[in-house]
Amino acid sequence: ATLRILRKPEGARPILFGFESSEIAGACVADIIRAGVMPVALEFMDGPAIRVCEDFAQAGYPVNAGALLIVEVEGGPAEIDDQLSRIRAIAERHAPMAVREAQSAEEAAAIWLGRKSAFGAMGQISDYMCLDGTIPIGALPHVLRRIGEMSAACGLGVANIFHAGDGNMHPLILFDANKPGDLEKCEAFGADILRLCVEVGGCLTGEHGVGVEKRDLMGVQFTADDMRAQMAVKDVFDPAWLLNPGK
């Protein structure tokens, strides 16, 4: 094994872009990654999430935007300027409605305030189920459009807040836990979103794991032979199946 210790960067700076739609923002993400620019953070929020977070945190977000991206780069001043210049040029091809580059630590904190408050802010207005699926970056526009169509079809709202730079999606499906049938509808909708992730070449989870929630969807991504191989490995290390029973 090799341990590589990296020097702490001299600095970091975020920039915020507001776009007309989620599909346009998703296309911008794909172009940034395709260009070989590697920001340390590339976060996505759609219109519903923007408005809820702005009401909650008063971060100065463009509430008329259909989606926003927060892109942060790090390095020395010249390196940061160069990276942000390249990112701006890419974003301009997608006609951003708003552009806001931090010029101080206080402005950087304000840009991040709403994103870091997002899940708590959404919890103030609705019950929600947070999903965790991963897709190829190039599939973002298609998947975001399909989630919107699926949301309209099933009658449950969705707020998309996720790590766009690695395709790790976290759609928040909004439902009413006190309304009979809403939870079941939410779970079925969530399963359809995860199937969509696999369909476009992604996977069922990016960072939250499988657990009980996705256990019955394993067959969507893995063959019967795959599953038997995984069970055989578990048998070696946990022959009595004492660890995480039922998961």
C-alpha cells in the first residue's frame, strides 16, 4: 500500500452559476468534466431546492433559476484564476442567468450556506426520502428530465441536491407521512429512479450503501451469479451471518 500526503492548498474559491433549467445545468456539468477541469467541488441544486434553501438560509441564491451549480477550485491565486476562467468560459456556452464569484471568505461562506443547509431546509417543509444513485456524468440531462417526468406522473415532488462532479445523485422525494399510501408511492417512485440510474449505466448507490432500502433491487444491477459470488464471500468472513442480518 502507498500513502501519499498532499500539501494543503494555498486557497480555494467558489463560483455560483444559475441556469434556466436542470437539463442545461446538467449539460454544463458534463462539459466541465469533459474539458478535463477537475474542481474540488461541483454541487447541483434544482429550482425547488433553490427556493426552499433561500427562504431558509437567505444566501442570496437566484430564486428564478431552474437550477444552480456551485463550483469550487483550489490552489494558488494564479491557478485558481486560470481554472475559474476556463469554467466561466464553459458555463457561458450554456447562457447562465446568474454568475457570482466569491471575492472574500465571507462571500465564499455565503455561497455555501444554502447548500450546507439544504437537507435541514427541506425537512422544514415536507417529509422526504433521500435517494443515492450514481450515473455517468454525460447522462445527467437525460436523467434529470426523466425524473421530472416521473415526478409529474406519480404526483410527488422532487428536489434534486447532489454531487454533480461524480454523478452521485441525491433526489429528495417529497411526501406526506400522515397521508395513507404516500409512503408506499414514494418508495415505488424511488425504486423507479434507481432502476433508471442502472439503465443509463450507473449503479444503485454512490455512498449510502444498500442496506434494507435497496436490498430487493440488487437484482436490477447484479446477475444471479454475481449475487451468489457475493454471498460466498460473506460466508467466508461471517459464516453464522451475524453481521448486518437481513441486509
